Amino acid sequence: MARHAVLMLLVVVMSWNWGGAAAQVFRPPWNGTFPMGPGGGGAGSVGGGGAAAAASVPAMFVFGDSLTDNGNNNDMTSLAKANYLPYGIDFAGGPTGRFSNGYTMLSFLGCRCCHRTTTPPATPRSTANPANMCSPDVDDLIIPFNSKVKSMVNTLNVNLPRAKFIFVDTYAMISEVLRNPWSYGFSVVDRGCCGIGRNRGMITCLPFQRPCLNRNTYIFWDAFHPTERVNILLGKAAYSGGADLVHPMNIQQLAAWQP
């Protein structure tokens, strides 16, 4: 009897740096497998290409924070909400609780891979220093932490041969966008499209706040979250990227894997 793959993704916490030289603190190896060009991450490019995977993946369970939330946070007792405009301003159904102007990375992957996506509730969080900047010290901890996660994935794959674990390096992905924003059609890298305070990066979007009009040119949507275009780029890289981004195989390969 054929066995269906069920995707379980653990999203690693990332640290943003809002300074004008943000890209300089990111130093990942890069092998050129990231989707290139302004057309690589538009909302119109979500569908297609995932029919084979969708047939074999009945569900995707995601353990993450506000970067992946699809609306479960609406039912939690929390001041962190995204179920009002301008969140969801570019989403077909309007505000849903996604912390973005439209799709999240997992929204894209859900369309490509699965019949349904379940995101257990998680509390959004961030690490910032007293100057309201993400701490470089925290950034410096991310690379060795991710290296240990990758080693753990290798160990799990050896010890549990009938399961398959992969490591999606979202840190390397967003680092590439920040280092080469113009290559991907972005021109605004140091402030949010919607938010309050310095660089619109201190508080998330207030209800009915007017966001920027040219959202496709922004990397950051609010104080903590990327725009839909970035999310779709990350989703594409996770789905079909090379081993430098998704180890030991990408999500498309994982969906087709049989024990």
C-alpha cells in the first residue's frame, strides 16, 4: 500500500536588522539556487506545478510563530493580532490573521503541496536591543544554531529511516534577498510598508492604517514580517531550491518521497 508523505515544518526563529547596512551582518554560503528576478515572487505566480505533490500530501502541520500563522492567533488571548486591515489588503479574502499584506510562506507551500494546512497556535516573538534594533549578538548566534539544527536533522534521518526530515534555511533565504534586493525587484530595504515608529519598524500596523502603495518594492511589511512578494520567494525556494537552502532535499522532493 502506498504511503502518503505528511509534511511537518519547524520554522526556525530569525532575527531582523533594520539598519541601513542590514545585509552586511548576513554571511551565508550561496550557490545560486534562489528564484531570481522580479517575476520570481509575485502573487500571480502561486498556482501551478504542484499537482503531483498535492496528490500525495494530505496535510501539512506547521509549528511556528507569526511568520507562518494562518489565523490561529485570532482565537488566542493576545494583543498581537492581524485580523484587521491593512493586514490582508492584498489577500483575496481580506484580513485572515496572517501577518502580511497577503500570502505567507506557508500559504504558498499549502497551495503547492497540500489539501489542507494546520498551524498550531504559537506566540509571535522578536529579539531587539534597547535601541529598537535587532541585536547583532543575536544574529551571530543564528548561524551556529542553524548548523546544529542541520546536524540534528541528519541524525534523525539516520535513526528514523521510515521518516524523512528536512532543514529549510529561511535565514539564508532572507539573507540573499537583503544582500541583493535589486536583483529581485526590491528597492526599499530599510523600512516597513506599514508600521509605527522609526523606519515604520517599532510597532506593527494599526487598524486601518494606510500602508505604502508600491508594496511589491518593499521587503518588509511591518516591524517584524516580510511582504507577500518575499514570502512567495521564500516558499518557492523551500519548494524547489537546492541543497544549500533545503537539506537534504527540497519540499517538492519530500512530497514525492516514499519510505
